[in-house]
Amino acid sequence: MSEPGPVAEPGAPGPALTAGPVAGSPVVASAPSVPSVPSAPEPADPRRGVLRWRRLAEDARVFVENRLALVSLVFMVAIVLFCFLGPLFYKTNQTSATLLNANLAPSGPFPLGTDPEGFDMLGRLMLGGQSTLEVGLAVAVISTAFGALWGAVAGYVGGAVDSILMRIVDTVLSIPFLFLAVLIATLLTPSLWLIVVAVTAVSWPSTARIVRGETLTLRTRDYVTAARGVGAWQLRLVGRHILPNSIGSVIVNATLKVATAILLLTSLAYLGLAVPPPATTWGRMLKIGITHLADGYWWELWLPGAAIVLTVIAVSGIGDGLYDVVVKRQATQTK
């Protein structure tokens, strides 16, 4: 007969519970874990693509309604094809001078005549157009991007930062462009990218002023105030809300920069700041044509002059059409 076990005193802790199955109870096996299957991404809303294409179609319609812009666009496409694809079909010698063919009038072998160095004028217009368009486009892109960011930061931050940044703009604008160009031409060897730097250095302040004026108005809008209230980063506010809503002025200014850069490039040719031979620009060709105008070689002056004037008018017309598109889109978004 077994002795009775000890009796626990009242309030004393009971025996410790041990993990594991209780004797006599059935053992239930745990179900194996099933790996989670990643949910499939939500399909893109097809309506967004439709709306985007409709918006683009509406922008194209507004642009085409501006007849000057349409004609200008067609002309610029033709000029680009002429300058960059023309040499592939009309091959001429543009590297070594042929003085025996100097100053020949337009004829069969030379449809547009030759210049004082014997270069074919038609091929020379193609080569000069390449440099001219490259400088105009590079100056427009660099000066517009830098000036827009400069003006947006100055207008949005305000205070001492605005004062310092705009005083720098005023200082740059006070420097005469011709003096700066002559100084650069004297100290450095002229090249294509040096010309881009020289023209860009005097082109960006005007963009900065325009964007700053737009920013002073936009920073008080409700959506900017709301974004600032939720703690949005200031640089993000400038890039997400300020610059996109001033795009109309920026686009028009950028197209005008192309035209202005071409005219400034022509002015620099008279000061000796031009691409070194055998390369050329329309401005350099115009300078040579003026020198020999009294000799009756009219084609050396009128051909590059007409190319410059028509290109500047075409670029300005495209800018006018793009401005109509931006204004129409902004008016639609505010409804």
C-alpha cells in the first residue's frame, strides 16, 4: 500500500506545468506552413493611357491651329534634315581650300556658287548650319535649366537667399556681352564649346528673373501651402510644384534662347570668336560675304543671311505655338 504524498499548504504554488502532451490525450499534428504567395500587381488602368493620348491629340490640335507655328515647324524640320543629312547625299570638299574655284557664280557644278576660299556654298551652308544649330540648342538647354532652377530657388526661399542670388544676377547682367566675348577670345583659343560657354554665361540671368517672378506668385497657391503643411521637402516643392507650373514661360523663353544664341553667334563672328577653320558657322559666312559684297559676290552674303533670318523666325514661331498649347492646358486644368 503506497504512502500518501505530501499535502500542499494553502497558498503554496502548485507543481510546475511541463510542456508536452498530456498522458492519454490524443496528439494533434500541426499543419505544415504554406509559403505566402505574393499578390499579383494591380493591372494598369487602360483609361490613363487613353486620357494621355487624348491630351496629346488636343495639344497637337491647338499647335496646328497656329498656322505660323505649323509652317515654322515644317521649315525647322527641313533645315535640320538639310544640315545633318544633306552631306550624306551632296558630298563636297569642306576641308581643303581650292583657290582656283574661288568666288565662282552659281552654275552647274556649283549650284550656289563658291566662297573666297573655293568651298562649295551649298555644302558650306550645310556645315555651317550644323555648328549654328548645335550652339543654339546647347545654349538654350543649359541656360534655361540653370536659370530656371536659380530663379525658382530664389523666389521660393526668399529673404536673404533671394537677395544674394538676385544681386548675382544683376551683376552678370551688368557685364557688357561684347566685352566678355572679346576677353574670352583674347585669353582662350576659340572653339565650339567655348562659344557655348560664352553665350550661356550671359543668357541664363534673364530666365532666372522670369522664373523668380512666376515663383513669387505660385508659392502662395493653396496646393503649395498644403504641401508645405504636410512637411514636404523644399527642393521637392520647387521641382514638383513650382517649376512645372511655370513651364509656359520657360518654354517660350527657351525657344527665344535658341534664336538669341544664333544672333549672338553671328555677332561673335565679327569679333574673331568663331570656330577655327575648316569648320564654319552661318555668322562667319556672313562676315566673309559682307567683306566681298562690293565685289559683286552677292551669293556669299544673301545665302547665309537668309538662313539666319529664316531660322530665327521659325524658332520664334514654334515658341509661339508651344505657348498656346501650355496656356490651353493650364486653362483646362483650372476648370
